[in-house]
Amino acid sequence: MGEAVWVIEMKRKPQTKAEAVVPAELLEQAKRSVATDLLKKTTHCSVCGAETTAVGDEPLCWVCRRLKISAWKEIEQQMPAQE
């Protein structure tokens, strides 16, 4: 006895053109914004010499900035104990 072989052709649905989720103007504006961020000048940290972008008056890297803030908090906590 011979076995029947079934061949079924499957076709894909035609692809519909996807709608833009983000307007083209907003997308272009975002691209320009990122491009200007990349052009910011980098300086060196005044404490450790690591590359950093200057934030505020002192060019500190994020590590030295966090250490400075921690030191300020520690001093503020010790002040009331001395009085």
C-alpha cells in the first residue's frame, strides 16, 4: 500500500508598512541632542587626574565628587556632637 504525501503551500501575510511611533522631527532633535553631548570637552579631575566633564566650579570625577559629599555629610553629623 502506498502512502499519500500531502504538500501544503504556506504563504506569508503581506507585510504592512509600520507606522512611525516617534515623529521624525522628535527623533531628529534627539539625535542632535546626543551629538552635542558627545562634543562636550573633557577635563581631568583636580584630585586624581581621571577624565571628567566639568560639573560646577570644580572639575572632579564622579568618585572624588562622591567622596567630597560624603565628607561634608560626615562633618555635619559630627558638629552637633561637639556642641
